[in-house]
Amino acid sequence: MLTQLITFLIFFAVIGCILYGRRLIKTEKIDAVFGNPERALGGTHWVIVGSSFLLLIWLYYSWDIAKGFYPKSANELCQVAKVNDSLLGLKYQFPIEQRELKSTSQIRQENKNLKKITIEIQNSNDLNNEQKTILIGFITKTKQLIPLLTNENLLEGETKQKINDITGKINLLTENFKKPDYPFENEQERNERLKAVSEEGGWGITKVDAGSGTIENTIEVPLVPATNRGLKFDAAAQELNLISDEFFKLRNHNPRFQNTIKELKNDVKVYRNDLNDSEEVASSYAKNIVKIARRIEFASIYPPNALDKMQNAIVNFDKAQIEAQGGLRFVDIFLFPAGTIVASGPSCSEQGSGRWLPKPSDTLNKFVLMSKPSVGYKEIPLLWINMVDVSKMIGFILPDWIADILPGDYPVHTKDGIVKQNFKGKVLKFVTGDFKLFKIPVPYGHIWDSFLRVFLGLVFGIIIGVPLGLFMGLNRFAKGFFDPLIELYRPVPPLAWAPLIISVLGIDNTGKVFLLFMVSLSIMIISARAGASGTQLSKIHAAHSLGASKRQILRYVIFPNSLPEILTGIRVAVGMCWGTLVAAEFLAGTTGIGFVENVAKKYFQYEVIWITIFIMGMLGLLFDVTLRKIIDKTIPWRGKG
């Protein structure tokens, strides 16, 4: 129901925004010249259209629209796929979806193989004339096997009867399949089936263990038929499997064929036993000839018209099952783009875009579950709030040596076993957070860990990189001294540093934050240096002429002119830090978005992978939007001077 509502809202939003945009174009005054940035301001309605278009594509190609409007369609297509899978082997034998009979193509191929091996034997320099004559005789006898199978006069009556019986079973299945009450299910069977359907769950349902609270699994496509149409196809598939097994067990082995191939095998066996080690080539050719004979023996080769009635019976059933699909065929064509539901034996699966592109409804459901502390991902939620005492934060921030430098000794217990606190002891309890104050909400989880790592690495890079970059842009010594150091490590990809830094600083936050600091540092230095060295000399001269000091010139002239470059560098650094963080969490880590995606990749949890991609995109967008707001507030003159 939610998917249906969202789909309708998207359509209405797109149509409404397009109509509004066209009306706005007609009414607003366009007096700005082409190229004026003011012409690109606004346009929120087009943002809605673009976002809705992306969401609509996701809903459509993930098959979530099919799931929302036809929730049982996957189950019915699963049963249809079972029938097609059961028919596949039978249809493969006839010119239904192939150009010719399977037996015809097999005979042609084996004749080519026999002709090829004949030419090789005749042209071989490793065989004498006697060996060639014997081997050619084996080939001639092998060729004689095929007419013994394709001759209608040699087809045994028992084999004909079995073919007729199989044909009759297919025709009977077709007649029963057309009946509306097929497969004649009684009340008890129906109740048992419905119970199995309810226990199995729906299409793409995530199961959570009630005891541990962990995500167990996601059912891709329900197997038990949930509708009458699905039940009909499921029953037909079971019957077709039995018919198919019976047909492929049948062999057209008349007495003459059996005697001939038995004689051929014995002759080849005796011949190979009489050969010595130096005659390995002749033995190899004889072995290959027997292989061809065995392939002919196990192939389903019959006289040309012996299976015509069976072919017609299969065609008639195929037409009946296509007609029985009814409107399901149109659902499959229009709402399951780039694939469908396929069956492999008793199981069904999504084959196409719906397999690797998770449905928004399933993704949202998985995201909610992973955000709960009771479920989470690897026992840690994506993002949650934990109530933490302020004393713990004070103990984390204040160093313990504050208490150590105070005069006096720490308290010692008395002979009565009582510890009386003194001033130094109370200070130690304060700096270590060993007291109760009040609790405040503090975020924690995979998202928070990744966010904090990027934020700290970026902040440290800005704090050190911007002053150093300005210094390098204004001072010859600083530029000459630091430039080789920066340019030496800047071109090296961050992933090349990751193994070294993580192995030295460990897999905890210190190593990851330092790696992100290195990434952002070089970007901020280059940006600040470019901004400082790009300041117009006329502005500096004007400030000098007005009596400004060096500090005032730096603060009011150089730094404001460097801000566009610095803020642009921060935007670039944010993207680089996110990419590097995910790679670092891939290599080593127990928390973070990269860690979640790495584990999900190993278990093919596509919903989780897409959730991590979406989270990284949203967090990156949050950083970027924040920076854009800062740019608009701090340097409103950009692009206008």
C-alpha cells in the first residue's frame, strides 16, 4: 500500500512541477543576459522533478512497483518458471524453440567427428597401414550404429508403446490443465498449503530472530503457491518432471543395435589390450572412437517421424500454459523490466535488475532494522542515541596529570579500612570522570563513527593546512622548505599509505583519522597557497598606501581573497576523505560504513550495500550543502566582481 501511494504521489509531483515550471517561464521576466548566474538560481520544482524521476526509476527497475501493485506476481511467476524449467528438456529435443530435432543435430555432429578422425588417421605418420585399416574398420562400424537407431522398421513395439504412453500423459495433462479446478485440491490440502504460505512469508520479507534480535535472512521469492493459478502451474510442473524423467530414461536400443555396439566395444577393448606402450597413438584413436559410440548410445535418437505426436502434444500444452497465464504475462512484460523470475530445480530467484537493485521498501525495512540497537549490524546500530553522563566526557577531555601535579599525596586507607578523600583525591576523581552529574544524549553507531572520523580528519587538515598554505604562498623559505615534502607524498594514492599507517597506528580510530588528515592536509595546503599567491597585487598596494600593517593585510586582504580557494578545497577534501575512509574501513575496522559494506559484500546482501552507498551519498551531500551555505554567507561577492 505504501509503495502504491508513493508511486501515485511521484506521478502527481512530476506532472504538477512540470506544469508549474512551464507557467513560471511564461510569467517571469527574463531580462538577465545569457551566462548570468542569477538565471540558475531557484528552480526547486525542477529539483523535485529530478529527484522524483530517480526514485521512479528505482521503483520500476527494482520491481518494487510490481511488488506494490501485484504482491503475489513473483510467486505466480515462480510457478510458471517451474513449468518452463520442466518443459525445457522436452522442448530442447524438438524443433519448437530450436531449428531442428536434437537428434538431427547430434547425428550431424557425430558424423563430422567421425569424418574428422578418419582424415587424421589416414594422414597420421605415427600409424602403420595395418593400424589404419583396423581403426577405419572401427569407424565404419560406428557409422553403422546410427541407421540402426533411425530405421523405423527396427523400432521395437515396446518402445513405440512407451512413446505413446508418454504422449498420452502429456495430452491428459493438457486436458486437466485447462479445467478451472485443476489440480483438484481438497480442503485439507488447501489448508495445509495456506499454512505453509503464511509460514514462508511474502516476497522479499526480512526475518528477525525473536531471541537474539539478529537479521536471519531475506526470502527472495516464495516457493509455495499462494494463488489458485500458481497452484495449477506448480502441479503441472511436478507432473512434467515425472514425464520428462520417464522420457529421458527411454532408449531406442533394439537387439541389432545392442549387438553391434557390444561387438564394437569388445573389439576395441581387445585391440587396445594387444597394443604395446609404443603404440599409444593407435590406442588413443581407438579410445576416441569408443567415446563417439557411447555418445550415440546415450543420445535420444529415434526414427525421423517417431516423435511427431509427442511434439504436437508438447506444443499444445505449451499453448495451454501460455493462455493460462492470462494477465500475468503483461505484468511480467511491463513491470519486470530487464529480467524475470526464473526457476532452477525446486527453487526460484530474481534474474535481472531486481536481483542486484534492491527494492526501496525492502531497503527501508532493512535500514530501520539495522538502526535499532536490538538488531543493528554486527550488534552495533547504524545510528542511535545513547544517554551518557557528562562526567565521562569531562574525564575523556581532561588529562589525568592535572591531579598528579598538585602538591601532597593521594589518600591512604586508615587502620579501620576506611578511605577518606582529600583535595588531591577529589581532583583525580574529577579528571577521570569518576562521579555522577547528569546525562545527555550522545549519538553512536556505524554512521556516527564514520562521520566523526571524516570530521576530525578534515578539521585537523584545515587547522594545519590552511595556515601552512598561506605561509607558503607568502614566504620564499616556507615554499622552498615545505613544497618538496608536500609534493612527495601528495601524488601517492591514499590507499598506498593505508596499510603502513594502519599497521603502525593500529586499526582503531587513530590510524583512520591520521590517514584522513594526510588526505585533507595536502588539498588544504594547495588551496590556501593558490589563494594567497593569487591575491591581486593592486589590492595589497592599496592596503599599504592606507597604512595597513602586515597582520591587517593578511586578515583583511589576503585571507578574504583566499577564502574561495580554501572553501573549494574543503569541498574537494570532503569527497576525498569519504572515499579514503571507506577504503580504510574495508582494510581494517570493526565499525563504520565501509566495514558494513565490506561484510555485506561477502554475504551478497545487496540491500545493505545499497544502504551504505545511500548513506555515504547523503552524508557527503550534507557536508557539501553545509559548505555551500558557508560560501554564500562568507564570500557573497564570488562571481560578481
